[in-house]
Amino acid sequence: EAGVAQSPRYKIIEKRQSVAFWCNPISGHATLYWYQQILGQGPKLLIQFQNNGVVDDSQLPKDRFSAERLKGVDSTLKIQPAKLEDSAVYLCASSTGQGSEKLFFGSGTQLSVL
Amino acid sequence: KNEVEQSPQNLTAQEGEFITINCSYSVGISALHWLQQHPGGGIVSLFMLSSGKKKHGRLIATINIQEKHSSLHITASHPRDSAVYICAVRKNQFYFGTGTSLTVIP
């Protein structure tokens, strides 16, 4: 079974530039999460999708971050414009969406904003 | 205030030692997860439990729902166990601890 795919693996940009991350969850997983993990901290939820609908985006900085999952499968997360404090690992995770289910994580995108 | 607290933050052990990592949480949960994160790598789910105890190889996870506490034990630790271990609980969403960085020295 293929895991959660994320790309790119690494990205270096200058502040005020734009960046986009892509995630393809495990086939059939209804729930998709984007997390931000700053060095030394646990993952922080940015947005949760159930199929193509947003369940929780309360911690997403909507002035600069956006995310979509148009067909309820793969998803993109965009930052425009990036700030220095956006430097982090961006993790995508998916689950079946049925109660106390297991979370499956992608390998993450490590973003450095210079 | 973090809903999930882990201890210790950092742990160094000699190969072969028995290791315990603790997790306390403050919210009512439907499940608790133990996750492993290697440097530069993604996160792997080790256990998901809602009661009692689970064992997988040298890893054992226990949970006490009444005390809102869970422990992850590693028996006969090995250098390849070196990683960050993260406790996460699920209520309506997932809440993550800040992780325990484990280094096992040969």
C-alpha cells in the first residue's frame, strides 16, 4: 500500500516569496490534515479536510496561508507571502475518517525562509 | 497551556537499557497515539490505544484513562531506537505533545 506522498521534500525561499506544497493521501482516506512543525515543537494543526470540505481551519493564518482539496483526493497548501517565522516542516497526514482511526504521515516538506 | 505534556524532553540511554517515556493529557479522549519521528524523516505511528496495554516487539504502550496518563516503554534499547517520540491524543482533533528526544548510545 502506498503511503502519504508529499512534495517537494525541501524548499528554500526568500521572505515575501510564494510557495506551494502538495500532498496525496493514502487511497480511500477521507480525512486529510496539514500540520506545521517548528523545530523542537509538536505538530500544530493548520487545516483538516473531510473529503473536499474544511472541518477545521481555526489555526490557519488566512491572511497568508491557503489550502484546497478540490476533488477530495490530493491537496495543496500555499503560503503567500512567506515570512521568516514560516520556516518549519509542513506535514500532511491522512486517515480513514472513521472514529478512533490511525494517522498516517507523509515525510514532510522542510521549508526554510531566508 | 498544552493539552498534552510529555516527560522527559530529552533522554540519553546506554544500549540495552529499559526506557520509559511518559505522557499526561488534560482532555477527554477517544484514543491516544504514540508516534516516532526520525531526524529528517516523517512520522510513523507506533501505537493507537484507548485502554490497557499494547505490545509490539520491544515496544510496550500502556494507558490509564482515569489518571489521563500513558507510558511508552522500550526494552533492550538499541541505537536504532534513537528518535523523537511524540504522544498525541484525539478528541475532536489531534493534540500533540512536544516530543521526547531519545538517544541510545552503543
